Amino acid sequence: MDRKTEELRDIFMDVAGDDTVTESQEESRGSLTDRPDVDAALHDIVETLRDRYGFGTDLDDNELVELVQLVYDDVDDDAIASELDADVDAFEVFVARTDCHLVDDTDLPTDADVVDDDDRDPVAVLRETREDGLDAVADAFEVDDRTARKYVLALDAVERSRAANDRYRDAFDDVLTDAALSTNLDTAREDGLDEATEGMEVDVDF
């Protein structure tokens, strides 16, 4: 977490009076991409990723920005596909996530997925079989071709992200974390003012 984020969090804690997030604060996060600064920052990151790596997804930048926000709201691929204004399925959403480096260990095979129980690391098995093609991956984990492709795409994305020192994921984190804290701070200030002025009579002569 950078210094700016820490300062925002400290201010938020002081104003809110505790470290909990109220229902109104949770709801406010849904409007983050309505803020021009957040929207512009997310577009910049997506455009940079597209220019540097090329994308496998057919989603445009506006749809990808919406997808990123939904991912950070912990929405799953099926639900994201339903939310997007495009004729896409969960697999297309997954491909878009890999393009944006938004994958994690849950997208990779686990120990239980390895057919030959020889205590080998499943990611090592995936890396080895990837060189022999999707059929080899599918055989190693006894999965269908689409799942095998997902494993390979996820591993490719993890390696790209790590080769870039996770800078693009960090950029998404910075934009959305700072924006969420800022929005929560505004809400906390408003709630604090409401509480402080509750029951007060205002007598103003004009």
C-alpha cells in the first residue's frame, strides 16, 4: 500500500470512528467508475496493456473497464458475462481477465487435479505439458479441451504479469483502492456531519 492510500485510510478511520464499513459505504463503491478520474485511469491501464501485449478478447476498452471493476467487486465470470452489454459467455470473460493479468491461483490446477499422484507440483506439471500442446495438458489433468486451455491461458497470464513485476495489477489496485477509500471518506464525512447536526435547530435571519 502506498503512502497516499495509507493517509486516506487513516483519515477515514479518524472520521468514521472505527474500522468497519457501513452498508452505505459498500453501496458507494458501485459508482466508482462513474467518476471521470477513475474511468480515465482504468482506460489508460487497459490501453497500455492492449498496446503492449495484444488481446485475445473481442471486448472493447469500455467493456474491459467495466469487467475490471466487477472483478474487484468479487463478481464471478458467469455473473460478469450477464452484466456486460455484449454477447459473451464466462469463458470470454476469463480470456479477458487473462488479457488484463487478473488471474490468481484459483485459476490454476491444484494437487487434486494431477492424475499421476507423484507429489509433483501441479503448476510444474502444467508448465511441462504445455510444451506438448493442449491434448497433453488435458491428459495430465483429465479435463476437457476448454479447461486445459484455461489452465494454459492462466499460466501464461501469471508469467506475463510476473515478468512485468505485476505492475498492471498494482496499477489497478492503486486506482480502485484509492478511489474506494476516497469515496468511503466522503461518505464517512457526510455521515459524521449528519450525526453531529442531528437535532440541532438552525436559526438564520436574512
